[in-house]
Amino acid sequence: MISIQIEDESQIGTARRAATQEAKNAGLSAEEVDRLAIIVTEAGTNLARHAHNGELLIGIEGSGDTRQVTLAALDGGPGISNVEAAMVDGFTTSKEKPHGIGGGLGSMERLADDFEIYSSPSGTVVIAKVGKQRPARRVYDIAGLIVPKPGFEEGGDTFGVNVGKHSTIVMLMDVLGHGPKAARDAATGADAFRRAGNASLEETEAMVADALAGSRGAAALLVEIPHEAGMVRCMGIGNIKGDILHRDGRRHGIPSQPGIVGASSRRARVTEHDWPEGAVLILATDGLKTSPAIAEPPSLFFRGAEIIAAALYKIRRRGTDDCGVLIARARP
């Protein structure tokens, strides 16, 4: 996704132009482009006037004639004390600054084809989507978020999801390096994962490793999640961090072994871990801190996968590397 920092209102125009271009690239209609432009302006205005460390993420989802543009508005606080009140047209916490061009959060929700908000004292996440959407045929609510290293338009982090009859296999990968070459290698690995389809976990990992042979290689963690409570099966090489968060707040780490996928003959070994009802899977590349300075609010993990992924990115990002995070959780 494209990342644009919003510290003052002069940066809103840059974000609006970037979003408009992404909408045209996605084939959205003129009416959809106009709606998205207003949403970006409202979101940017909110960030500039009412928050600190504001950031807009813009990306395209889907394929063919069911593509949409996703906007994630993120900040570092102070949070919204009453989200319901904030959704009412004309609401503002500012006593001096003027309102935005519309009705704030309420207008964003009406203009978007999909809208979700989460707020805590550590920050607020707003996700708005414009465009057609094909319902995902997945047992789990799964979301991945990829943001290149600052200064780069593309990078080496990528993710994949293969849904089978009895289980779903997910992958988060971090190709060595940055920029266009890393992005090409990441696309090669992601394509191999996608072509694996309903293959076993072991066969899928082997296809990805073979596809990356001769490249600089990557770190990758693949997890096979059963479609009911039981055991997850995992294969990891390199420094992708994996955690299983239990409903009671306990965390169980997923180990990865040393090595580089595609650059050595070492094959990952399978590990198995409890997957209780209501668990949440969290995968993150080393572009995110292992132990954030600000702990994630426990309430976050009862929200949708996209909100969780965006909030973790904002709380944990290092700002010196590509960032990748993938979340899988049972649908509400």
C-alpha cells in the first residue's frame, strides 16, 4: 500500500491525488473516484486537525471487474472517547478550527461502500473502501497489509491465502532487499504459493522454495489452519514472527528455524500448535517491532482482521524496512 504521512493540511492534496490515481488504475467509475476523493479529504482533514502522527494508506484490492480502493486512516492518538457521537454530522472536538468539507466521519461512512472504525487512547483506525467487492469465500476473516520501506514504491514483503476443503494455508514472506528487484522476487514466491492451490503444507513450501532458487531468497512462515478447533501446522524459515493469541489473552509463539528460503538446501520442519476456538493468528515481518513501546489494547483483538492488521502496523512499525502483517481469525 502507498503510505502518506499527514502532519498538516498541505499534505492532503498529495494523498487525494494518489488515491485518485489508484482509483483510475483500478478502473473505478467517475462517480466512485469522486466519492473516494471526498473521503480522502475528510480523513486527511481529521488527521491534520485532531490527531498526531497521522498516516493514510492507499491500496487496490481484488481483480478484474471487482476491484476497489482501500483507504486506511491511522493516527497515534489521543483517540475518540465517543465513537457513536463522532459519527454524527457536524461533530468536532475542535473549538477553534473550522469543520472539514463535509460531515466528517458520518459522511465518510455514507460515501464508502464499506466502512469500519476502531479507536483507543493509543490511536484510531478508520478503513473505508470504494468500488465493487466480491464476497470472500473463506472460513476465516483474513487480512494482510504490506507497506514498502519509506522512500520505495514497492518492496519484498508479500502474503498469500489458499483455501482448501478442510483447512486454509496462509503465508507471509519477506524477500531479502528492497525495491523493484525484491518486489519481483516476492511476486515469484507469491505466484508459486498461489499455484500450489490445494497442495499440502509441505508441498506448498517446497514449491515456493523451488521458485525462489537462484534468487537472494526470503524468510517465510506458512501456517495450515484447520476449519475447526484443533492443531495448526507451521513451516517457517527466517525471521517472520508468528503468534497464536488465545481468547483469554495468552500468546503462543510459532518457532522458525534459521536459514533462507530458496538460497539453501535446508527445508523447514513442521511444528504443531493448539488452535482453540476464538484464537487469532498474527504473522509479522521484521519491519514491525517484536515488543512495541505501546501495548496493543486487548479490545483490538475482538475486531475484524483488517482493523487488527492496520492497528498493529501503526503501533509496531520500525519505519526502516518493508512492513508486512497478516491476521487470521474466526468470523464473528
